[in-house]
Amino acid sequence: MLKPMSAVDLRAVSSVEDVSQGLRDNSYLPDEALATTIYLSLRLKRPLLLEGEPGVGKTEVAKVIADWGGGRLIRLQCYEGIDASQAVYEWDYARQLMHLRAMEATGKARSTNEAELSGELYSERFLVRRPLLEAIASTSGTPAVLLVDEVDRSDDEFEAFLLEVLSDYAITVPEIGTFTAGNPPVVVITSNRTRDVHDALKRRCLYHWVEHPSAQREAQIIRLRAPEVTETLAREVAHAAEAIRSVGLYKPPGVAETIDWARALNLLGGAQLDLAGASATLGALLKYREDRDRVLEHDLAEIVSDAGTAAVRESESGSIGSEPASAGL
Ligand SMILES: Nc1ncnc2c1ncn2[C@@H]1O[C@H](COP(=O)(O)OP(=O)(O)OP(=O)(O)O)[C@@H](O)[C@H]1O
Ligand SMILES: [Mg+2]
């Protein structure tokens, strides 16, 4: 895999093409629309809100932006019931207690008044920074990338709180004071849209709906992530995956599953997609029995054969590298 030559100043990136190239250098192939939204969010310093079906590459965007910019990736995984103590900060009660005991044992507690004692116990030394505070209080010259992953799993109160943090990039810890971001993080928020994110949060962000990649781009992604897979097999797998997604599945496969499928087929020795190989490895692509049955009902043989035809046509026109987000394969 290609590695970045050096970190770049994300806030000064000069064009959409630079964004595409930067992400590509870090093994991510964005389409033009996604690269444009990322460019704008970096330049306008606005959070990026990515929605889309599972497995279309939302979370990965934050990871590759961090790799590209050379900043730290700080991840906040949202879930039902997440609250400030898991997202912002909490006090390390066990260490505070031990410190207090040690003070008592050495007699230091006696000579310390109450205000001094609480000042000592509620100091940064005993503050456990959780991702939001970590991102705001980061003093590094390179902006960190704050990934707020799957925000739709959290509840309304948490979203309102997040909105507050993102509006002034400041967090107040009553016992210590206010932390303000000197170098605000690049913020990427993802959602699978199990519920709608509120308008107020959306208004703060630049929004992009991430689509499944086209077959051409998915073939490029397979080659990039699994270079051992032949170009022909990558094309065929990508076309077959595109057809399979269109048959109305409970869980259409994501890009990660397509890559796994291509790897599985390659391991079984197939330089090309055939029916026997496809049915033997379908478990790499589909994780529900009903979906498997549905694909078999839709005639896997036909899907495989159509994918072969489409791949030949594509290879004759040399179109694997013709998309704007080409990996130059
Ligand atoms: N455009 C892309 N270029 C390169 N790799 C990609 C691309 N899109 C997806 N991938 C691959 O697919 C994998 C899954 O992507 P990711 O985890 O970001 O999906 P997601 O949209 O966050 O899914 P979920 O909603 O299930 O969390 C990535 O690890 C990466 O290998
Ligand atoms: Mg994700």
C-alpha cells in the first residue's frame, strides 16, 4: 500500500484534486462529490456529517484524513445511553481516594484546609479526559481528527450536548475552568440513519450521503486493498456485488465484505469468478441466511455470467482507471 510522503496542512489544502490525491495516497478512493465536501469542510472549518448505508466507507474517511494530515485520530463511539462521563471527562475516584488516604497516613491532611484539599483532589492530575475533552484540549500543532462515530445511536440529550461543544469548541470543567481549543480538531460525524440527526446539528455541519461505490470504483478499491486479487477478478466481483445489492436484501453487503469476497475467491485459486467459487464463498459477502436464499433465488449463475460480460466489456474499454477518482491502476 502507498504511504503518505509527509503530513500536510489540512486547513490549507488547496483544491478538491489535492483532497482526492491525499486520500488515495492513504488507500481511500473517494468519488468527486465526497472529495468536494471534505475539501469544503476542511477549508470552512465545519464538521463533516457523513450518512450512508453500513459499510460504504464513512468511518474510514476520518481514519484516512488523520493519516493524511499526520494528526491524532480521537474516536468517540456513540451508543444508546452514552453520557458526558464517557464522552467528555470524569474524575478518577479510586486515585483521588488513594491520594487522600496517603495524605492522612502522612499527616498532611491535618495541615491542609478544606479548600486546598479539594483543590488538590479536583485538579488535572485526577481528571480522566474522554474523547471530546481530549480533542478540545489537544495542544498539538497538527489538528487532531475527532471521529464521532454512529451518532444516531446516542440519544437527543447527548446530541444537544455535542452541538454545544461543536459551536464554540470549548468545554468547562467547573472545578478547573474552561478548556478552549487553540487548534480546533477536524470533526467527522457518521450516522447510519437509524434515526434522523436533528436539524440543529445538521446545520452546523457539511452533509454528505455516502453511496455504495460504482462497480468501476469498487474494483479499484478491491485492487488497492487486496493487491493479490487479479484485475479481472476484481472487476467481476465488483459487478456481481453491484447486482447482488440490487435484489432487495435485508443487509446489502458493504465494501469491506466485497473485499473479503474477492480475497476468499482468490485464496480458493480463482483468477476469475465462476458459479462454484461464488456459491462456496458467498458467506464472505452475505451474513444472513435469508439474503443468501434471496440471491440464490435470483439466479446466482446469471449474476456471475453478467458480471463476467460486464468485466470483459470494461477491460476492452480500459475503463478501470477512467473514473475521476482513479487509483491509476
Ligand atoms: N472509498 C473507499 N476506498 C477504499 N476503501 C474503502 C472505501 N470505502 C470503503 N472502504 C473499505 O471498506 C471498509 C469499511 O468501511 P467503513 O468501516 O468506513 O464503513 P462504514 O460506512 O463506517 O460502515 P458502518 O456503517 O458499518 O460502520 C473500510 O475499512 C475500507 O477497507
Ligand atoms: Mg462505521
